[in-house]
Amino acid sequence: MRLAPAFSRAPRPVRLAHALALALPLTLPLALPAAMAAPAQAQGRPAGVDDSNHIVAVVNGDIVTANEVTERARLFALNAGMRAVPEVVQRLRPQVTRLLVDERLRMQEVQRRRIPVSDADIAAAVAEIEQRNGMPSGGLAAQLRAAGVEPRALYDQIRTQIGWSRLVRQQLGAQAQIEPARVEEYLAARKARIGEPEYLVSEIFIPVDDPTAEAEVQRFVEDVTGQLRAGVPFPAAATQFSQSQSALQGGDMGWSRPDEFDPAVADVLKRMPTGAIANPIRVPGGFQIIALRQKRETGRDLATMVTLRQAFFPFTSPLDPQAPTAQQVQAVERARAMEGKSCSTVEAAARGSDRPADPGGPLRLETVQPAPLRNIVAGLPVGRASQPLITPEGVLVIAVCSKETRNLAELTPEQARVQILRDRVELTSRQLQRDLRRRAQIDMRS
């Protein structure tokens, strides 16, 4: 039986996260294209030009240099899978400069309030990134340098996000503790709306702190929207440019009802097809870019969830079905010997493979691709490995370890508590950022 390769680890994006409960969903390719691994001079540093000391902004006395902007623009390009050529870096400069100004404001407030963010915090975050992606210690820094990006650009971003998250939680104080009565009220309100439309939305929020700068901000968000429609991953853009706390989740707002959005956004959502990115929408405080990922009815989303184990036996040469090599025959025989075996046996056979034994479950059966593989998974009895599944690259054996039907739209008390806290964090973060901008002395220079 021939199948397209399934559940492969590569190429998979590197997911960056810091040590807090909040995720930092910046993504980096595991394998860098040759163009991205080119020397820095070919990626936005014209020969003979040293812009490291050129000042582009002064924020309450702290400077932002052109070199910082260039490094962060390269980091974003890497994150978004773009080639960090000079034209791309130049186009990103206005957006990245604004981002760094806001980060300066945030870090200044973190330092003013003496909220500690140690080098050990940064090291722990980097170690977590490397561990999640099977990278050796120091592998992330090496990958960044190979792409012409100084690791300091990433470390500074992580430091600011950790500090700001701690500051916001500190500012919340007792409000960070969600009362059981509030959770019950939230669940009761949701239950009363069963059957109403619900949307899975990602957002990018760009504030308008100065009414005289609204036209400039609008040009900024329109450029970001253009980049998204040109293929820049939404989580990458949200992480870099959004001033909403949802940026820490790549812009993910979770499942939300129309009444939880600004009326202008809700009106657009109702008319959007799934997968679309809306034009920037003016909302109180700024502009919002939204992407509609899914639709469903509140309280109703039945799904078959499965957990799997897989063992993959690779071929060392291209497969000719009419004349398999001895190694290929041996791989098929090893796989055949596992048919009907337990999940633990399949997991043990996968040790040392470049494909994980657990492909990332639980998985929604309806979304397993390709369709022939989905049909095989659906027909397998729980706890018994499949027959060998031959692909051009090797032989796959899979086992279904659990299978159950769940209502994914049914909210648990813990999920309700997390959503309430997220809303409070978001409101507090926006208020703090707006206050910092209003009080700041910012000198933008060409």
C-alpha cells in the first residue's frame, strides 16, 4: 500500500516559548534555505555601510539604533519564512522601528518598577525552545547566526515579553484570582447561548496613541495586511507587531461570540469566509486586523479524538517497487512483525528515529491527512498496530491508543477561568501601554 508520508517531524517550525504560562509563538524554520543562511552583507547590510550607531529614535532618553532595527527586521523575516534581502529589510523598517519604541517603553516601566528578569530567565526560555525542537544546547543561537541574525535580537525580545507579562500580572493584583462565582456566571452565560454562532479568530491590534498620527498608523496596518496576504504567517506578524496580549499566543483569541467583539469587527466577521483576512478595522484605541480560522455553533462541536503511536523504518535508497533492495525488504519485514502489537511496542520501536513516536496527539480524526490514512486510522481497533504502510521514503506502522468522542465546544471551569483572566490581562496591558505612550517623550529621527 502506498501512502504519502505522514506525521513527519521535518520540516516543522521551531516554536519559541518562555518559562511563563504565556507562550511566545515566534517561529523559525528547522532547516534554513540557502538564501537565508547567506552572509549578513547579502541580507540587508550594504557593503561598506556601518549603521550601528545611527540613531532612529530617542525614547525617554534611551536610543534605538538603526542596527537594532536591521537585526529585528532580519529576525522577523526569518520568523516569517521570508528572504532577508535588503529590499525586505528596508520595507520592514517603519514597522520594526515602532515595535522597538513600544518595547523600550515597556522595558523602561519594567525596570522602573524593579521587576527582575534575569539572564537565567532568558537561558531557561532558550533551553525550552531548544528542547521542544530537539535542538542541542546552543543550537538556536547557531541557527540565528547562520541566518545573519545576532541572537541578542531574540534575547532582548524575550526579556521584554517576560518582564511585561510579570508587570501586567503584578498590576492585576487580586484581580488575577478569578472568583468561583465569576466562573459560574461565565459558564451560565455561555450555556444560555448554545447554538449561536461562534468564531475562532486571530488578531493583530495596533494602537493609535496620537490622533495626529492616525494616517501613519493606518498605512502601517495596511502594509502589515498586505504582507499577510502575500503569505507571511499570521502568528509571526502578530508576535512581532501586535500590541495586544494575544500576541503572546500568535494573535490567537480563541473561540469567541460576536458580542465579545467591537460591533464593527462583529459585523465583518459575520460576512467573512473561513480562512480570510479582513481589511484593517478601526476600533476604539486603534486598528484591528482579524483572520477567521473556523466557525461553529456555541456549545456544539462533536469530534472523534485519537491518540496515536507510530514507528517509521526509512529506506536508504529510492524505492523501486519492482526491484526492492535488501534493506527495503528488511524494513518491510520489521514493520510486518509489528502488525497487531501494542502501543508500547510501537513506541519502543520508534526510539532513535527522527520521527517522534507520538505525532502530537490527541488528534481530531476528521483532520488527519491524507484521506487514505484517515480511513486507516478510523478502521483500526484500539491498542493494535496496523499492517505496514509503504511510502516512497520508508515503511510506517501506526497504532491507535485511544479513541473517544468529545464535545470540543463544551467549556470546562478551568477554561472559563483562563478566558476571564486573559480578558483582564488584555485590558490591563492596553491601558498600561496607552498610559506609557501618553506620558513618553519620543523623538523619531530619519
